[in-house]
Amino acid sequence: MIYEDLAAHLQKVSRLYPQVVAGRPLSAPETRTGVEAELFAEMSGARGALRNAAFELGRRRPIAVFTGEPKGSWAHVYYVSFHDPINSTRPTEGFYPVFLLSVDQKICWVSVLLAAGSVGITARGGWSNERGRRLRTRADFLSSELQLRNGWRRGPIELGAKLTWLHEERGKLHGAGRAYECGSIISKCFDPGDPPVNLEAWLNEAFSYFDEIFEREALYLATSLPREEVPSRVDQAAAAITGRLAEERFLSWVIENHPEWGTPRDMTDRVGLGFDFEFHESGIRVEVKGSRGKLEDIRLTEREWEVAQSIGKDYVLCLVTSLDSPSGYDVAILADPFSLLKEAVLLQTRLQITYTVSRLELVKALAGSR
């Protein structure tokens, strides 16, 4: 049951997290013991359990679930986020229901949150007061026509200790937490040590608000954009679903077929890296591309192509095909795709620079790499 899994997870994290130091660099995976090891095991296990339990929500599309597993150092604000791929596939894009623990882990907010990346706040770009103002303005606009019920409220949330504001503090700390505060569209809170018995209903209410916001956004797009631009939103949603499914299939496949690469680290919630998965032990980075049927043309972003060039043989392009086939999916990999495909790519500039590789050239490269 999603209630039991989610409630137990939040209770355990709120109990363990105060025993680590936010901002402190992580220990190497092979040396983690005690609370650190227990927290990582809990985060990893909960992510899989909640992804499976999310099917109970009865959504029309598969829901992706992310937990705030730290990257580089322990985060100040821990989260569990739920993503409908029609609008968001990861915490850096769109808006989505999320559970956020305050910096002292005394309060848990359930919120429909607008991603900081929507106003240019990224892991690289960072927080600024002006970006925070734009984020609040956008979140306020999205909440303006919502009917409040059952204790929900509009606007920023207090994620500081003892219900204080992080975005009003001075200094450089809490950039992500400040963005979470200001990006909240609608929210309510509870004690994570004693979750409400109807926590699943809270999540369903959050998705109800999500649907209402999305429908209003879709109506706006349909009436304000040129007709030829409207289908691109549908295409992007379909591509997002395919992409996430391909990434999940890759994770199952790589653990069995390439254990020598090491433990995969999911980097899909990071912006601008140029790859989806990192293997710390071997130094391999993997970019995953998926297709519902047989092999298709693929597009690589400018950043993906730059990273493929810079790290050479340690960059692997993984092609997951036949995702809709009843007989199972297929996986093929290309190591050093820049060297293999640099003479065949087609540069295209639209809203951003991408490099297109035709199906024919992929077939040639795969044949030549065997």
C-alpha cells in the first residue's frame, strides 16, 4: 500500500536524518557505515517500493518517483516527488506533487511544486533573489484560480527550523531549499513522525490540484500558441514516457549484463550533465535513448554531444528498443559514439542545438562495433 510505504519511509528518514550533517561531503560508497549506510539503503529501497505502489493511485500514465538521495553532500531538505510524465519526468522540470522535510525534519509539507528550473535556477545557475521572485510570481499565477479545501493553502512554505523562512536568510546556503519554498503552488503540512492515516488521500488531492493546473495550462497553450506548435506538447509528453521507461529497462539490463561497470548512479534529475547514469567505479557515463518499436533516429543535445567527445570511450550510448513488444525489449550499446558517428550527425538548431543521428547510421555503427 502506498500509504504504508510512504508513511514508514518519512518516519524513518525524519528519525535518521538529524544524525547526519547537512552540507557535509558524502563518504565513499565502500566506506559508508552506520546512519549513512542505513539512510542510503532506505532511500534506494523506498524509491523502488513507491514506484510500484504508485500504480495504486489509478493514474492514466505511469508515475515516476524520486527520493532526495544526496549527490556530493547531504542535502538540507529531503524530498519524495511524484511525476506524471505528461508534465514532468524528474524534479528539475514542470510541476509535480512532492513531500518536503524541513531542515530540522520536524515538519513535512506536501506540495504541488513548480520546478526551480522553470525560471533558470539549476545546479549550475543557483539561487538569486530575482529568480526567487520570478518563481513565486509564476507559482502564484498557477494557484490563483484553485479552490482551497481540506486545509490546503497557496504560496511559499516555511522549510527552515521552527517554521522559519530559508529564502529570507542571508548567505549562500539553502539554495535548493529556498527554491522549494518559493516554488510551492499549493500545500499543507503534518508531523512526519506521526503521519496522518489518510496520507494517500493527501497525495490524491495533490494530484487533483495538479490535474486542474495542467488542464488550465493546456487550455492556455491551445488558445494562445500558433496551431502548429500545440502538438509539440503531446509529442514531448510521449517522448518523456518513452525515455523514462527506457531508463528503467536499462537499469535492469545493466546490472545483469555489465556488473563490471559497478553500481549505477541515477543522474537523471540533474540538469546539464550530458548523460543519464554514472558508474563511479569504472568511470563510465551512459546516455539512454529509447523507442517503442524498432530502432529510430535519435537526437543528442549539444551538451550530450560535447560530453561524448570529451570523455571518449568512457561515454556509452545505450539504445533501448522494442519497448512495446510483447516478446520483450532489446538493448544495444555504442562505446565512444562521438568517434563512431561524428561524420554522420546532422546539426539542427531549433530552440536549442541538437545533433540528429539517422537510424541507418546507427545500424552501421552497431554493426561496426561488434
